[in-house]
Amino acid sequence: MLRRINPGILYGVTAYAIWGLLPAFLKLLKPMPAPDILAWRILGSLVLLIALAAALRHGATLRKIVATPRLVGALTASSILIAINWLVYIFAVNGGHVAQASLGYFINPLVNILLGTLILREKLGKVEGVAVALATSGVAFLAWHQGGVPVIPLTLAFSFGTYGLIRKVIPVEAIDGLLIETAILSPISLLWLVFAGSSLAAGPSPLLIPAAGILTAIPLILFAAAAKRVRYSDLGLIQYLAPTLQLILAVALYGEPISHGQWAAFGMIWLALAIYAAGATLTARREGVVTPE
């Protein structure tokens, strides 16, 4: 009998596939400055999430969360992290640095592994340890090759890695947590658009604005749901899909130049991920871990 796939895996794959193709959508919004795009993404997400929460009758649950200072504090921290991640990502994509952004999300799985090991006490075997060391060497080589710290990749990797860790450990469901995060960020977004944002008339089609909210909220809901259902270190492996798609777009569609040194760093990180995947698979088989029926 075929074993059923863990739904968390499906949620994760879908989220990362959407994120992998997101640069193509953000390019359509390019006439708008990055802070404007971020503000519209937040406000559009808020409208969608309120509608979902109302339809699912989450009012009582939301009131309990808001009445718990510890949860509000954690969600405030996670909202700041995801806002930083979004803003840097938009700047990178519309500034012609999709490949740099993709590198950040190639590094992020190793950040997940590091956080899962240090914070969540998830066990890391010798093979997995070699993978982490190799990926770290790849990042170090890239820093040496560029003559400085790869700011965009590391900011994206650590901001999203820490965001995901917070969302995994707090007892808040995906939609509820994201709704509160966007509600925290919405007043700032609205003030920005009113006092500093550019005119919509100077930007893309207004029809794209609602789509920005949808493409922001849906993958984050799926990601948070996945983080609750699979090991955090394993979730890092699924993420490999997103930067692969982003790199394909950068090279094949946008013609971004990538140096031999950058390819070498990518190769070291890809090899590290392959080694980690092999080690995790062997460990699961040795311990008799199977997917649920």
C-alpha cells in the first residue's frame, strides 16, 4: 500500500515553488519603489487574511493570542524579521540581483539546520556536520571572492531562518499568526504610502496590487503550516526548490552575469545540500523512520 505523503511536505513544496517564481511578478511592479511595493504587499495581505479569519471564525482564537503578551512579543519580532526579508528581497530583485537573492535562499537551509541544532536540539550526524562545514566554506569563499561580506544573501538567509524558527516554536496557527504580523506592520505601511509613497498612477496596473497581497500571504500561510508538521532541518531541504527556480530566472530570463567564483560558491553549497540530504536519508533508514500511513 502506498504511504501517504506528510501534508507538511506538500505545503512546503507549494510555498517554495511560489517563492521561486516570485521574481517574475515583482519585476512587473518595478516602476514602484521597493518600500511602496512592500507596503502594498502588507496591506493587501491584511485584507485577504481578515477575510480568511472571518470565514473560518477565528475571532475567539485571535483575541486569546492578542491577550497573551508573550505571543504578541514573539509575533512582533517575527513581523520585523519578515519585513526586513521582504524589503531586501524586493530591492535585490528589482535592482538586478536575482542571483544574489537566490544565493541567500541556498544558504538559508543551512541556517535552518544550524538553528534546529542549536536552539531546538535536533540531532546532527557526522555526515550532516560535514555538509554544514562545506556550505560555510562556500559562503566564506564567496566573501573572499567578492572582497567583502555577501550582505544580500546573508541578510535574506538569517532573517527568514530566524522568522521561521519563531513561527515554529510559538503555539499559533499559520493564518492567525500571519494576520497579527501584518496587522502590526500595517499602520507603518499606511503611513508610508500616505506621506512618502509614490502615486499609483506612476506605477504598474492597479490590478497587480491585490495580486501582491495574495502572493505574499498564501505561501507564508503554507510555510507556517509546513513548519508545524516537519522537522525544521528537513524543511530547509525543501527550500532548495525556491532558489533553484530563482537562479534559473536570473540566468535564463534576465541574463544576469555570474562569475566563475560565484559558480564555485554555488557548487560548494549545492554539494553541501546533497550531502546533507543523503545523510538525513541514511539516518532515517537506520533509525527506522517511516512516513505515516
